[in-house]
Amino acid sequence: MMEGMDFRKFFAERIGGEIFGLEKAYKMERIKEAKRRALELFPERRFLDLGIGEPDAMADGRVVSALSRAAEKRENRVYADNGAPLFKRAVAEYMRRIYGVVLDAEREIIHCIGAKSALSYLPLCLVNPGDVVGVTKPGYPVLGQHVRFLGGEILELPLLAKNHYLPDLESIPTEMAKRMKLLSLNYPNNPTGAVATRAFLEKAVAWARRHEVILIHDAAYAALVHGQAEALSLLSVEGAREVSIEVHSMSKAFNMTGWRLGWVCGPAELVRAFAFVKDYSDSGQFLAIQEAACEALAHPEITRRTAEKYARRMERVSATLKANGWSVSPARAGFFLYTAAPRAVQIADETSVDFPNAEACAAWLLDALGIICVPWDDVEPSLRFSMSFEAPSSEDERAFCEELGRRLAPYRFEF
């Protein structure tokens, strides 16, 4: 290797070419870096971490025990390739039981190493240079970034509070709709926590059928509904099977984030295309993990208990924020509370700090109060608070919220 070689001239344009590393990093990496910096500056401070985007609990003990047993089986040592038949059958039964969706386990279901990998592979199956793909904004950026890697064109659909964070599909110009190949949806939504009604999903399917567009539905939070909210699969909507493919995850509903397992389901032709790309991209998830996941899927009460915990926390955090002048409403699914970011804060000595955007507000909350949340400035300056904070018991949750209230109380926030 030549000493002092400038590697920047070798970087692909799809990751920035010679300016790679000079632009802003992936959002969640920036949040983690800010947290690391704050911990170094204030090592004695107790931080209230409402920025975590993953479950705080361990996987259910029955699932962990099933993994241990499965890991000892000699036959599970091999490459999983495109998946274990027993996992596909368990998924098929789960989809029927929870969503009323009947699938062919062999032809219409395939496992993936987490939803993130599925959303990375799907563009490889479907996107050519110049193709238009619709994505919601704000939103999980993985699919859109891979579309850009492939030379596709992104049409961003804003999620606005006035529209209940649902995209206005009828606002898409006819010429753009004609060019569009894919439209990505994610409900219950990250980061807004919005839940799509069946009526909205029916409209989305009708729109996709009219314009011959494939819907990709990221359903990672679909089962984590609160109260009377309905757990909905897009595939349960009449006509959706002709235009849709759906991605599910074991991570959020079953506290199995690090296990990296999910599934893609829908029309056999699309699943077969996904399997083709997957064959050239990974060798499948450890068969023991797939076997253990079957135990989880057989016990949807795990998800119900988890959803009840998040709903309880949502109510407590919402009440705390409201008591300090914030206007918030608990989400009906998932574990994200999304709210408008304050424009300024009034401090006790009558001085005021203005926030030009949500990122500045989040930085102030972190540095001044030790409160960690995730800013979103994509459309409307907003903050995302996660209910997956560390609190092993209901009493710990109460104490967490009381401390949150104490830290906010001396300040008056302006919206």
C-alpha cells in the first residue's frame, strides 16, 4: 500500500465521492455522538434518555430458553439461506391470527435479517436508474437512501400535523404519479407515532391500483397498538394483495431488537424477487433464532403486555409535558411521542433562548437539563420522545416522570 494515499478519490459518488465524511452523518449517529459528548462533559449527571429507538426490555424468558435449546441442535449450525420452513409456517399462522391475512407459507413469506435489511434489498429488486419512488417525510431513511444509491429519484411526501401525519396522495401531480414505481408507507409511524386508519389504507390501495404503483409497507410497529386501536396489516385491505408487499419485524413487538429477524410477505412474484436478491446478499439468519422466534409468535400476549407498558408511559410523559406548557397527545401505537418543538425558552432570570430549529432545541434540552430526545426538522420543527426509557417497574416510571417534571418546571417554553 502506498503511504499517504488519498482514499477520497476512490469513494463512490453514491456515498458522496470526495466529500464523503464532510457532510452530516446519519441522524441517529449524530444523536449518539451528542449523548457521548454530554456524558464526557457531565459524568456525574443522570440523563433522562427519551431518545432511545429500541425496546428497553429483554426478550421473554420462554423465547430465550427456546433459543438456548435450539442453539444446541447440530442441524441448526448450517446456513439458513432463505429461511426455515417452521418459521414461515409460524409467520403464516401469526398473520392469520393477528391480522386476518391468509398467506401461502412457502411462496408468500420469506425471512429477513431485520426490517432494515429488507428495506435495503427491496429497491434492488424493483428500482432502475431514473425510477421515481415516493417516501414520507419525516421517516425512516433506509429505503430512500438505497433508492438514491441505485440512481432512482425520490419524491418526498410531507407528514403534517393538520393531516394527522398521513400523506396527501391526491396532491401528487398526475405526471409524477405516472412515473412513480413505488410508494413507501410506515404505519404505525416512526417518528410521528401516527396510526393509519383502515379508511386511509383503502384509499392508498385504490390510489396505487389506479396509478399502477407498488406499495411497500414497513409494518415494524403494526402489532404494538394501545387501547382500542386496531392492529392492521395493509394486506388485509381488499385489493392490497395485488399491489403491496409488507415488511414485519420481531424487534419491537417482541423485544428482540438485537436478534435481527423479520419477514417480508405479499405476492409470490415479489417475494421470489426478494429471495433472488437475498441469495446474493446474505446467508440467512441463524436457524436457532428463527426457531426461538416461533415460540414468540405463538404468544402474542408478549406484545400486549409490552404495548400496555408503552401506553402507560405515554400517558405519564404526556401529562408531565402538558403540566409544563407543552401541547401533546399520546400516540395510539408504538412507543414514540411526537410534538412540536418549542420556538424559545424563558429562563428564571428573564433571559430567553431562541431555537431556530428542533435540533437547537434538542441540544439545549440535552446540555442544560440532561434530557435526551430526537429532533426532526424535515417538515415541521418537532421532537420525538421515546417511551422505551430504562424503568424496570411502574414505580421507576413514576419517578422518571417526576424527575422530568422537576427539570422542566423552572422554565417557560414558547411555541
